[in-house]
Amino acid sequence: DLVLEAERIAIGEQAIERLGARIAGSLGDHRLTIDIDATQAQLDAVFAGSWESGAWSGEISQGAIDNDVLGSWRQVEPSSLALSPESVAIGSLCLQQEDARACVEGTATRDELAVSAQVSAFELASLSARLPANTFVEGAVGATVDITGTPGEPRRGSEAGAPDVAIRYTSPQEAVASTLRDMTLNGELGADTLDFSLGVNGDYESTLAIAGRVDAWRSSAARLDVNVDAEIPDLAFLAALYPEVAASSGALTADLAVAGQFEAPDVTGSVQLTGGRAELLRAGITLDDVQLSARPVNGNRIALTASGQSGEGTVSIDGAVTLDQSAGWPVQATVRGERFTLVSRPDIELVVSPDIALSGNAESLEISGSVEAPRAVVT
């Protein structure tokens, strides 16, 4: 028997607290037991097989993974495994968690890849711990990933879907829920191209469709060709995504086409928000009658207009942003308002009348003009 024990191992950013391995038997018939205790997961597995003519063949059994986020998974049945300098081959290796199952199988040689992985009936509720406080997600998802091609130029195809996913947020004021239906995500990644599509239907006849292609995705000269179509009659679900928003509403429509180099794409189409409303908990205010319009002019320059009410006053924004990463995303805008309630809490109340101009980019922004405060109370 040979026993190996190690502690406090660092592999990249992953920390392994303890590694245990025990091998018993002979080259022709042996058994290897592995026990790994990492920061956020534990892994156990047993390998049994033989070494002959420079190759190993056998099976994996008793596989178990315990993850802080994804939960506990157990191997369904033994899986074959063959290793040699020329190839790796694994039979159907499946792990199960209640009704959910994750499987992988395939072969890899110096000249060819053929690997497939599937996940079915995975409950999303286990991810709620990673969401903002009081936010919960329910539903099940399935996915497949196929890898073909060669080790030097692999090609990956993927598909994911979920019939119904519910997002719920519970605040002291009210509970908000939104359901996403018929969610599908498809993608195909090659050596130089990425093709993808996303489709989602939601409450109140909401729809979202994104489809596109990225050429030369690994280089600085990557080019986009993406189309976005969205029709969301009610934005109530935003309160489930942002805990600082107690309630929200409004209608959003988008019809966009993005094409050209990634750093400075050309955009056509428009985005419109009408009848927007949001209760902001931290500021203690309610934004009403929010209107927003974004429309491209001259290719990569986006004109923005927005307006809204708070308290007895209003505010409006008129500006433009240039989609040019090399220039730091230049922006110019004016903000004007009259008796707009910016904060309304028991400890502070602030009403402002701004008349300011903004100019610059993501690294440096110049602000000029004036802001009057018809009412400012601090207690």
C-alpha cells in the first residue's frame, strides 16, 4: 500500500486544504482512492484498473462531489476510463442529485476530440444563496455541451433551456414575482467564430430575442453582428433583481442591430422606455413618469433623452455617448430640473433645481453649471 497526505496546496486561485490518496495492489490489478477537501468543495472517487503496455484501463466508481453552492452529487454507476499517451476515453460518467443528473462521456486523441456533457432537471433554487438578500429563484434547467474538432482547434456547441423560471423578491413593503418561460440558449464556438442565440418569454407577454455572431473573437480585431429585439410591457420584475428598488413598472421596447469592430461598433435601431416608475428605498423617493429614448446617430454615437418626476418637480437629461472604447466612451449631456426631490428620508430632505452640463469620458468627466436647492433639511 502507498498512502499520500498533503495539506494547504495552492493551484492557481484554488486552495486545497487537504489531499489524501491511497493505492493498493499491483500494476496489473490496483485500486486508487482519492479524497480532496478544497475551499468550497469536497471530492471523493475510487479508480480501479490495471497498467499494461504503457496504458491504463479500468473504471471510476463511488464518485462524490459536495459543493457549497451546487450541493451534493453522487455517482450513479461505475464508468469506464482508459488512459494512454495517445488518447483518453471515458464512458458515461453520471452524477445525480435528487432528480437532477449531470453526465459526461467522450474520447480525445492527438488528432480528434469527441466529448459530450449533459445536465438535466437541475433545480435553480440552490443558487438563491448567491443572489441579493430576499431574492429567490425557482425552476429547473437542462443543458448539453458537445466538443468536437481537434485539440488545437476545438469546436464547442451548446444548448440550454428551462421551461419555467420564477424570480421572487420579498421586501418589507411587498412581494414581487416574475416568471420566465421557454428560455433557450444556443451557442457554437469555433477557432475564430462564435454564434449564439437567446430567447425568453415572460409575464405580460414579454419577449426577448438576441442572436448574433462574433468573428475573430480571440483577437483585438473582433467584429460583431448582433440583433436584439425586446418587448417588455411591465418592468415589475426589476424589483426582484435590485433590492434597493421596492417596486417598479413601465414598458420597454428595443429593436437594435450592432455591427462592426468590438471596440467601436455601429448601432442602428432604438430603445424606448415609457411610463416608468420606481420606488427607491435608500433615497426614500418615487420616480414617476420616467421616459427614456436611445437612438443611434452617425453609426456609433447614441443620442439619449430621459425625463422623470419626483415629488413636485421634474428633471430631464439630453445627451449622447460615443461607443468608442479607445477614446474612453466619450459622453456629453445636459441635466435640467425644477424642484426635483432627490432625497426624502426622516433624517434628510433635499429638493434641487439643476442646470448642469457634463462632458468627458469614463476616465475624466467635467461638470459645469449650477444646482439650486430650494429645500434642504437635515435632522
